[in-house]
Amino acid sequence: MASGKRVALVTGASTGIGTATAIRLAREPGTELVLVARREELLRELAASLPCRATHVAVDLTDAEAPQRVRAHIEAEHGGSLHLVVNNAGAAWRASFAEGGSTNVRRHMELNFEAVVRLTEALLPLLRACAPSAIVNVASTAGRVARARTGSYSASKFALIGWTDSLYAEEKANGVHVGLVMPGFIQTEGFPATELREKAVTRWIVSKPAKVAEAIYECGPGRKPERYVPRPYALAAHARILFPSLTRRVLSGGAAGSLTTKTAGESAD
Ligand SMILES: NC(=O)c1ccc[n+]([C@@H]2O[C@H](COP(=O)([O-])OP(=O)(O)OC[C@H]3O[C@@H](n4cnc5c(N)ncnc54)[C@H](OP(=O)(O)O)[C@@H]3O)[C@@H](O)[C@H]2O)c1
């Protein structure tokens, strides 16, 4: 980021990729952070540990009034300045469609897509007023390729990616860059990837939140259009377009089953 005050908001900052992103952004001179998630104690502890000014909003982003609460906080605490929004909060509740049905699809869409759209709608006027500014949407490699039992999650992330591409084209003229980050398997509270880390043959494909945080920095202040983390996960997305039948066969075969991991969301149910 350039010198001078730069206000950055990170959703899902209480754990995982969001915490790592807050720590990464805090290294830039002049940064002020707005940390958003539901667990206030974790946000308060993180804010106190950072080397820059950091305020927080403890809110459930699926609540109807959440976007206005966040905007009012930025106006009251940061004078309405906003240079970066990282839409990172999200979750997965793995289930087949036969088990989870439309209820599970709706649950994913509410948090991973609609909450992002509503928050962005409330904050876009502030970002435009502070341009050059940026939005980074944290989707997933699962927003390019879908596997069994992750259909609802994939649907929400496919939606997020399509909307992000369009917003990128629309907001360019207004100086609001819209970046996209698509993580693969990253060890976090919500996505522990325990099954993959337990086996030597799959351990290497699990990466760390700090790597995603660096990609978020590149796609926000660094103004890159998009990044996969780790980068080789892009091959799966390319294969889906170039060799659709083969990719589908591979992803629905027995070997793909060994890449299925339990998420914290489904463990909590
Ligand atoms: N880790 C991976 O393997 C992976 C892969 C691809 C994509 N992603 C994406 O990366 C993003 C971050 O995930 P993560 O891996 O860092 O998982 P995580 O550790 O579970 O973090 C999720 C964050 O979202 C917040 N959150 C969840 N529901 C919320 C709600 N209703 N309102 C407000 N905040 C809410 C959580 O905080 P509170 O519980 O305190 O609200 C937490 O800070 C997600 O969008 C996820 O889909 C992760």
C-alpha cells in the first residue's frame, strides 16, 4: 500500500485465512484495520496483538442489518475511509444433495454468496470515494471444479466467482479493483484437512493460511486479477475446461474420494 492512512476491512478475521490476512496487511505502513466476524473475544485479542490501529465489529454477516452495522462502524471509527475489503468469511457443511437438499444449498448461498453481495453493496460507495481501492473475494478451487458431497459449497463459490468477474469489469472505470483468490486445501479451524495431513501421500497438498494472505495482498493492493493458492491448483480448473469428460470421470472416481475431508461446519452439526 502507498503511504498515508489506508483502511482495510477483513471479514472472517477471527481465525484461519482472515487472521493471517490481518497480520499480513498490518505490516504495511499507514494501515488501519477493521476486523469482522462473530466471535468478539478473538477479534479483540487479534486487534491487541497487531502493530497497527485495529477496530472490530462482532456481527453475523447473514443478519439483515449486518452490512449497515459495518458501514456505520467505518463512518464512526474511520471517518468513512475505506481502501480495501477482503470478503473472506465463509464455511462448508459437506453433504450429498440427497441428504442436505435445498436447505443446505440455501445455507451456503446465504453466507458464502449473499452476505458478500450485501456487504459489498453497502461498502462500494465508500470504496469508490476512496479510489484507488480494492475488493478481494475469497472463493475456492471448489468454485471451478466440484466433487461429490461438496455441491452446495461449490455452487456458492461458482456464484461468487461469476459475480466477481462481472464486478471486476464494471468497477474498473471507478478505480475499484476487484481481485479473486481461490485457495485449495489450507489447514484452518473450519477446514482442518485432517485426513489429508495424516497420510504422507497427500500431506504435501495442504498449504498454510499465510500463503493465502500473501495472495490476497497481491490481488488487492497489488491489483492482480486472480490467484490460486497453491498455484498448481490452477491445473484442475484448466483441465475442467479443456478436458471436461475426463476431469469429471477422475473427480467422481475412487481416487478423488481420498481428497474428501471433513469440515468443522459438519462436525459441529
Ligand atoms: N481452508 C481451506 O481449505 C479453504 C479452501 C478454499 C476456500 N476457503 C475459503 O476461505 C475462507 C476462509 O476460510 P478459513 O479456511 O480461514 O476457515 P475458518 O478458519 O473457519 O474461518 C472462517 C471465518 O469466517 C467467519 N464466519 C463464519 N461464519 C460467519 C458469519 N455467519 N458471520 C461472520 N463471520 C463468519 C469465522 O468467524 P466466527 O466463527 O468468529 O464468526 C471465521 O473467522 C472461506 O470463505 C472459505 O470458504 C478455505
